[in-house]
Amino acid sequence: MKKVSVVIPAYNEADAIGATLRAIRERFFCDELIVVDDGSKDGTGELAKKWADLVIQLPGNRGKGAALQTGWQHAKGEVVLFLDGDLRESAAEAAHLLLPVQEDACDMAVAVLPPPKTKGGMGLAKGLAHHGIRMLTGFETLAPLSGQRAVRKEVLDQLGKLDKGFGVEVGLTVDALRAGYRVMEVPVRFSHRETGNDMAGFCHRGKEFIAISRTLCRKWWEGHAWARNG
């Protein structure tokens, strides 16, 4: 079996990081557990040290893309498993996501989570990501924004730099498909914090929509530039 490095980007996850890491340690095997503390101010990094093999504490909040980039570049495993810090006990379900990559059924497995318990927002960000990925690659995705992914390290080495911020998942899917790698979506019973319908929730979704738009525009431009030069 390929060696597995779990990489968890975390920003102010003190209320959930302990349960997430404990579930991984006690109910799911990995060769290496890395937490990237993205400038948290609530002691997330210190709490993570109890469970993680390596805690990387960034000097400030640099965004999810930068945290993931830092994490996978430190990973020693042949497979990198990206998980969010707020999965709590459901993080133990990661074995279902890892299996297709370990069995060489795909190069990147993306988790499709159960439907949210409460509907949040109008689905604009998810819809934009879905249509953008289909337009750029032809791939019909059910979970374009899922941050729970198992990826062969070779894929990340080949692709190089991940996109910044909330556009990182969309960018990774587009880049992997364009490079000819096999992407598979896998139903996994993960559960995490749901974005509410309050002002904070709408602001979050607005930032996400803008970041995804920028990423898709950049991927469109990169594709056209490659076509002209190729």
C-alpha cells in the first residue's frame, strides 16, 4: 500500500481540531499527519500538537490555497489526503475516500458529502464552479467545491503551485483533468460546519464566488495561451 500523508489546513478551528485529529489517529490509519495553522488566533496550532506529527504555524492568515501548498510540500507520503479541520468524528470516514487512489482506480478522489441539513444560500458559487469546470474540461462534477481529496503526490509535483484562497479546489480539478489525470468522485459520509444564512454566511459565499470567478478566468486564459503557443 502507498504511504499516506494527511494534510489539514486550519484557521481558528480550536473548537473542532482536537476531535478531528483524534478521529484520524484512533479510527483511520495514516503514515503522517500534518496540520498547517494558517495564522490562527485561538490556539489551534497548540491544540494540534497533541495529535499531529508536524504542525506548521504560518505567521499570518495566508488563505486555504497557501496552507495546502505548504502542507503538501512537506508531505512524505505517496498519497496526500486533504481534509478540513472541522470534520470532527466524521474524519474517520476518510478510508472510503482513500481506497480508489490506493487501488489505482483514479489519481485524485474527491468526496461527495451528504446533502446539508439546512439549505444555505442560493448555490451560486457551487453552480458557477460546476459550469466552469464543465466548460473548461467537459467533466460533470457533483462536488466542485469539496475540500476533501485524496491525491497522488506525483500529481501535485507535476502540477506545481496550487491556486490561492477559495478557488483552490476548482483550480486543482481543472489542472488535474487538463494534465490527463483520472478524477473520481466518491460518496463519503463526512460532516462539517455549514455556512448559515446570516450576514457572515452571505459574506463568506460572496468571497467564495469572487475567488472562483477569478480562478476560472485564469484557467480559461491559461488554456487559450497554451493553445496559441502549442
